[in-house]
Amino acid sequence: MRTLAILGATGSIGTQTLDIARRYPDRIKVDCLVVHSSAEKLFELVREFRPSVAAMTKQPDSIPEDLHFCQWFFGEDCSSRALKAAKSQDALCAIVGIAGLDAVWTALDVCERVLLANKEALVTGGPLVTANAARLNKPLLPVDSEHSAIFQCLQARQGNPVRRLILTASGGALRTWDKARIAKATVDEVLAHPTWKMGRKITVDCATMLNKGLEIIEAYHLFGLPEDKIDAIVHPQSIIHSMIEFEDGATLAQMGYPDMRGPIGYALGYPERLPYGAKPLDFASLAQLTFEAPDTERFPCLNLARAALRDSDSAPIVLNGANEVAVDAFLNRYIPFGAIPAIIESALNICPTKQINNIDDVYETDAMARRAALDALGRFL
């Protein structure tokens, strides 16, 4: 039995994590639940799982009397305070965006293992987070499907050097669209992902292909290979989740139907695998698996991410902060879809590079990026 804190419990990753927990009540005790503002959903989950700690960013008017057995925390820093109170063995960190960085940092201090579903924590604080994990000798177990796939393949390396990591990408909802049509894509069109069911922000990032750029940055910090040895390939069927290539040309791939419960379960049970009722691959019915190079002219965000990674420790923070501003504006229908890469590029050009020595430097750079993005956003309103 391992105790588990779930940060982002009502989101896509959190919901699927709870599904795994329900299947293994003798292996997983959910003892900390954190959400942003979904009070009624959280109340239902507290009744079902009876954690010792629960938290919400937005404080509700009242807590039902039957839930007073639980210790409650509220406010912007509720995730960190809840983690410190619960002291769970494992923390599943699935808070979207840079908002999850503090929670990951705290989880490294108070938990035995961090199950990382928040890629922005490494995009913005990568060198700091990985150094702290190494200092504390705490594992960062990847939950993103691509990084979990690479992590699984690496179990078979047996000390052999890896020549290349290959991240697969579905291509998002706009993969076959021409440049002019992409620029005018609506929110509903962008959110109609062809193979994965995910949160709104990450689905937009898939459509711009910035998500793959963020994943390249995350892979750089997780696995220690240089940027030019981390490739991305578009694979519309989303059956191969990522690959590693050895010096002799041999390539290992991790495969399965798109289902986030796979990488979640692998992280929860590591080094054991937790079956969750996955549909076995039927190779005869797959017919074919196809691949294509990313088109960086139609999807320029991928190259923006690579350039940011090569530039400095601060540039990925600017990339991420500007993207969060731009995506939020698009989802609220303030700007056209085609404005997102322009806003990100403008912020990258405006914000000077700086040395990142601590978490405060990360947040200062993020604030600078958001101001620059808001200024750029004004041109499209």
C-alpha cells in the first residue's frame, strides 16, 4: 500500500489516476486531493476516497458537515500546504502550467516519489528541479505518454548509449490544414483532437505543435540528451508513443492504443505494471502506421521551442509564459488562432535573457514574459 496525493484531481489526468486507484484499493490509498475550483466534484471525491487532506484554490462558501473529518486548505499556495500536511509517499502532479511548479518543488521535499504530469515544471524550472531531485535522491517518474514511453524503452538499454530520442506527435486537429486555414481555426475546431481526450490548454498546444516543443525541452531535462539528439515525428494514429534509437541503429518503440491510464499506471506501480483493462493491440486491424516530418512553416511553434532551449535557461520560461497568455486569450475568443505563434515570438524577441539561479528568478522571468505577451496581444484585439 502506497499513499498518493493527486494535484489536479478533477482534470483529465487526475480523473484517470482516480480510475486506476479504484482498481487497486489494496495498493493505492488516495490521502490528498487538490483541485482549482471544482468544489462539488471535490466534495464527491472526498466522500468516496476519504483522504486526510483536501485543498482548493478558490474557497467555497462552506464545507459540508460530513466532510469535516478531512483537513482543508485554500488559497493560491494550497497545493504546497496540503502536500506538507499529508506527507504522501507519492505525488501525482497534474496542475496545468507554471502554476504547478511550486507543487512539484514541495513534492520533492516531502514525498518519496514525484509522478510528473506537469511538463511546464521542467520547461520553466528544469535545471533547478532536476538538480534538487538529484540532491534529494528523489525519482521524477514521467507521466506524459511520450516521456513515459521513452522511460519504458530505456529500461532495456542495459548501459548501452542512446543515439537519439524520437518523440511522436499526433499532429493535432489541424494537421492536414493549409496555413491560411490554420490561422483562422476556431476554438471548437482546435479542440476536436483526433486521437486523445485531454484538457483544453494542452489540446490547443497540440494544434500549434508547441506541445511537442515543450516535450522536447522536458525530455532534455529528464533524460540528459542534447537538443539535437531529440527528434519529433508526426504519427497520426498515436499507436507508437515514442522511441529510442541506439548507436547500432536498433530502435525500440513503446506502443498501445491512446489511453493515458497506461503511463499513469506505469508510474503508480513502477517498477511493476498495473493492468487497467487496456484493449490489446490488434495489428491486423491497424492496417498501417504512418509517419511524416513536422511542417514547421505551418506550425512554427516547434522551432520557437527548439530555439528557446538552445538560447538560455530563461528563454523557455518566456516561451511558456507567453504561450499561456496567448492560449488563454484564444480560448476566450479574444485573438485568432494564428496570433499564438506571433505573440510567443514577439515575447521571445523582447525579453532579455537572464541567468536563472533560483525559483524567484523563474517567476520574475515568467512575469516579464506575460507582460510582453499582453503587449503583443493588444495588436490583435
